[in-house]
Amino acid sequence: MVQEAITNVRKHAGVNKALVKMEDSGSLLTVVIKDEGCGFDPNEISKHRESYGIMGMKERVQLFGGELQILSQPGEGTQIIIKVPLEGEADNG
């Protein structure tokens, strides 16, 4: 999923770098991929052939019981937030 997001930055954002942040809260893994590229309207992605990568990311996140959020606007860059529950973590509380 991160690889697909980085590939999308490289192909579509018009920039050559992105920030990738991962956070493990014990029960949830959160990954944020952010760029300062050209951005796009997330409501329009299902109408374009190029959206297959994003659709695939959504399907993979759902297979893990997680969620994917896309924050973007034309001219404002893009932020993709992936949240996946962690299974098998011991309760150390």
C-alpha cells in the first residue's frame, strides 16, 4: 500500500519527494503518506482509469480490517492515511 502511494506520487503529483510516517499505538498501525504536489479531487478518482491503484489500496486495507482516507484538493497536495488494526499484540496493561 505504501509502495502504491509512493508510485502515485512519482507518477501524478509533480514532485519528487513525499513524507512517510508510521505510528504503532499498540492496537493500531497508522501510516501517513503526504506530498506537496498538484493534488486532485478524490471524488473524481472513480471516473478515471488511473484510479485502479487507489482502488487496489482501498481493497487491501479493507482485507486487513482497516480504513484508508484520502485528503486532497487540486493545487493543495495529497495526504493518504492508512489505519490497520494490529492483531496478536499482547496486553501489557
